[in-house]
Amino acid sequence: MLHDDVGMTLRAFLKDKARSLYSVRQLKWAIDHDLVEINDRVERHSTVRVSTGDLVSCDLAGISGRDNIAKDVENERILYEDDSILVYDKPPHIPTMKKGLLEILQGYCSELRPVHRLDRDTSGALIFAKSEDALKALVEQFRQKSVKKVYWAIVDGILKKKNGVVKNYIGKRKDKVWGIVDKKNGRLAVTAWQCLKSDKNITLIECCPETGRTHQVRIHLKSIGHPVLGDYTYCRDFSSHHHPKRHLLHSRSVEFAHPSTGRHLIVTAPLPEDFMITV
């Protein structure tokens, strides 16, 4: 770190050092996608200031690979489809809505509307409706909590208990990040979990959220002392030596009644490649 660099924001530092190679938008994208580290720790805040002795590193190959995210529908990711619904295996690194998966899938079927959402880096089963009637019926099932969602996550550390339930309130905190708050400022959130497999200081966990709050599974796993591996929004220090490029959370299956026929459906998404460190 040169003397003139001390005190610069991370965004300004990268702009100064790498603008000849990448645009400001690409560098901001790199920060948002966990490709920038300060002293071997992922830093997601572009306004943090660099200090004397700091080592800033950026995964330039990751920036170059940003355009490798599929821009077309991948037929093998269609988990279920009929005249009313489509269930798609969402890849990581892409948002559900704006400039994301919805736009891609509407090129395949313009009537598609998402019934629920997954975080940008969460992969797995995601339900889309093909008509307004199907959308209303499925949204009502979510409202009545009759849809069963199962998530698999790889978390940091080995848990002492094999299963449990987390119940508290989630809301926006003063730092503008979602988290556990008091009853007055949040909404009830309940997640049941159980350990599936542990190995090399990481654990594969199955989670069944009974509610659908923003970042619920991620926040609840952090609250029991075992954050989702790669979730640098809610944890800065991991004990595991694994450093994935996204948080390892996967929508493993969705279970619901077909909006037109009432038929009971269970749709399961295969595990992505980055989950193979435990299975």
C-alpha cells in the first residue's frame, strides 16, 4: 500500500489501479460478487477505507468470467413444466427479477411470472406461473403456509446438536442489513433444521422455513453460530479453509398443490457442483 493510497475508499482504490483494465461498473460488480479481498478477507463494502499495510486483491478471472452466466434457457434446468407452471433450477450469481432469470425465461414463455424469489447467489427450485389464475392460486398457498420449501446449506463448523428450531423476529436494522430484531420492529420467522453430514469443519444442513422472511435461512444459521459458507454479508471470519465464490445455499425442493388440478407435487433440484465438497 503506497502512502498516497491510504485513506482511499476501496472503490476509489480499485478505480485508480485497475480502470485501464476494467470499467467502474465491472469493478463494482466484483465487489458485490465477493471477488475482492482485503488481507485475505472478502470485503463487500465499497466505501471501506484502505489502511497502511493492507493487501488488496481482486479475482480478475472472476470479472472476466461474469459473461459466462447463461443468457438463454437451459433445458436441463427445467425441473417441471405444464400449461400452468414451470419450475426451474435457478443457477447462482443471477437475480430472480430485474435483469435476471425472469427476463431470460420470458424469452422462452412471455407469460411467466415468479411465484416466489431466491437471492441472487441462492440456487435451486423456483416456481413460475404461466397465468394470472395460477399465480393467484400459488401465492395463496404461500400465504397459507401450505407450500413446503426445503433448503440445503453448507455451513461453517461442526454443530453440537443434530437438529433444532430457530424462532425469532427478522427486520431491517439500523445498518440497513436484515437481521434479528425485537418483536415491535420485525416479523416472526421460524426455521426447522437438521444436520445431514459433517466433514472437515463444515456441515451439510437441511432447513425447512415455516415463514418466508428476507434472508431468513442465512440469518437463522448465523444466529446459531454456523453461518452459510461464503455468506460474506453476514459473516466476515470463517473457520473453514473453503472459500466459495457464493453463499452455499440451495433450494433443494418445493412441495405444493398444482394450481389447476390440485395434484400434490414435489419437485427436487439436483445439487450444484460447488456442493460436492460434502456429498
